[in-house]
Amino acid sequence: MPKVVDHEQRRRELARAVWQVIRERGVEAASVRAVAARAGWSHGSVQYYFSTQAELLNFAMRVITDEAEQRVDRMRLPADPIQAALAVLERLLPLDPDARTANELWVAFLSRVLVDPAARELNTEGNERLARLLWDQLWQLDNAGLLPAGFDLELEADRLHALFDGIALQAVTDPARMTPALARKVIGYHLDTLLRRGGT
Amino acid sequence: MPKVVDHEQRRRELARAVWQVIRERGVEAASVRAVAARAGWSHGSVQYYFSTQAELLNFAMRVITDEAEQRVDRMRLPADPIQAALAVLERLLPLDPDARTANELWVAFLSRVLVDPAARELNTEGNERLARLLWDQLWQLDNAGLLPAGFDLELEADRLHALFDGIALQAVTDPARMTPALARKVIGYHLDTLLRRGGT
């Protein structure tokens, strides 16, 4: 049998090296050459996969986003819909090393969204996926009869998405302000206000 | 009398040029040399003020943040405290060209916060100033008797700050999702939920 090279595995290794270079030296330093050196690959073999820095960064962002979604998909959720929603939100916020990596790369990536159309498209896709996931958490609460009649699911999903992004951003860029404990408190309190209004 | 050079004015011009280079070519392109060229200055005269790219970017961030605060300070606020709070929040969100500039620079700057201690410090300072401003809006509503007894001002200020950052971030990086109309709607709705709970 011919030797099978696991291209996906190799690309994931590279994505990891991209993140390490960004974390150590900033997004501007994540050149094809620097990432090759960090991953212990030759410049030529990285170029086999990626010819530009932009491609490399966009790919790394996509890998890290996919992995975050897979972590959520693999979760065993509590039966209680409130606890389940909280667990999903907390799994995606930068509260453990894996999620912190994903969120740090996201922040490094955001500056590129302003200038690179491919990065912008990827960011929009990522937002759509997160928006659906958050909408779904609210829908499940609604379906369980926990939200008040006339609850504006669309608007509340937009509000939850913005709040989520703000917490994630602050947790990565200002961890002394947005500690893991405060992140959990704010998101838990927010869900609580949605439910409490259902009880009035 | 000796000729007086308005250093502050010249530094503000440079800050503007930094932003223009970032906007056109990304944060990694904002070198001392590129900014000098964009501002129409010699490389040496820019170096008179700033010796490194990091100093230049941090300075630009500080100028833009100061200007945003001055715009808020100069506002004539409506007498109604709810309308006044909304007006302040909407003034700082990227809903007009000046505030959009400030917020775009903020997003470009965030990637540097991960790797540059001076940028991190500046970001923390900026967060503290915004936190005080947002806290003050809630305090004014409370002072006017518009918030319910037992309202948790600290936690609500943290929630408002995260929501505000998330809206600003999405408005800059995904304007098709977070349109100015939606930004106004979400922030208005959020204030409304705080007040409505006071009425139950």
C-alpha cells in the first residue's frame, strides 16, 4: 500500500505552530518562515500547504474554530436546560487552556479582519455559527417553557452574542478585570435575568 | 520670541497617519517609516517623537481614546436620564465616522495587547475609564430612582461593559451583522430591561 500522509493532521500541527508564534511574538511575526521554524518543518514543506501569511493565519483560525465546536459537540450536557445552556457558554468562553488558545487566536485574528477580505469572510462565518449555537440555547430554554411569553428570541440572541463576545474579549485582553470567576458570574446572571422575568 | 512648535498638534497628526496606514494595510504595516511617508514627514522627524513602532501605535491609541472621551465631555445631554445614558452609549459606539475610527484602531490595537506589556497597560487604563463612565450612567439612573431596590450596580456595570465591547467589536468587524440600527436597538433594549424590572 502507498504511504498515506495524514495531511489534516499535519495542517493541524501547523495551525498550532501559527498560534505559538503569534502568542510569543505577535501576529505580524507569523510569517510562513517563522511558522516553519517553530513547527520544525522546512520552509518548502510549509509552502506546500500555504504560500502566504494570510492563508496561514486564516487556516489556523478555521482549525481552532472547528476544534472549539467539536469540544461543544462532544459534551455530555446536564439534563436541566438551564445548566446545559450555561455549560455550553462556559465551554466556549476562555476559561480553560484550550478555549483560551482559541480566544487568543481570535483576538489576534480580529485586526486582520479590517484589512483582509478572506479573514473578514471567515470571521462572518464564525459569527454565524456562534449565533446559531447561542440562538439554539435560548430556543431550548423556550422549548422547556422557561422563558416568558412574548420573549424576543432574535433580539435576545443578538444581545447574548454581543455579551458573549465582550466577555471573551475582556477575558483574553484584560484578565485582571474579567477573571474566569467574573465571566461565569456575568453569564450566569444574564441567563438568570432572562428566566426571572419569566417568573414575574 | 522663539518659534513655538505645537508638539501636541504634530503628535495628533501622526496619530491620524498611524490610523490611516493601519486601515489601509494592516497593523503590521504601521512602521515608523510607513507612517512618516503617509504623514508627509521625514523619517527622522517622526523618529524625533517615536523610536519604535510599538511607541507609535500605543501613542495613536491614547490620542484616539482621549478624543473619544472629549467628544463625550462636550455633549449637551438630554435632561431625561434614560435618554442621557443612551446618548452617551451611542456616542461611543462606532455609529459615526469619528467613533468608527476610534473603534477600528481599538480592534487593530487589541492584537498587540497579547504581546506588548505597554499596550496591555494602555488597554487596562482605557477599560478602567470606560468602566467608570458606564458605571456613572447606571448610577445616574439609580440616583433618579429609575432602578429597582437591590439593583447590583457593580455586576450590572460589568455586564454593560461586556455588552458594550461586544457590540462595538461586532459593529467594526462584522458590520453586516451588527448594523448601526441593531447596535442602537440592542443597547436601548438592554437599558429598557434594567428599567422594566424596576417597574415589576
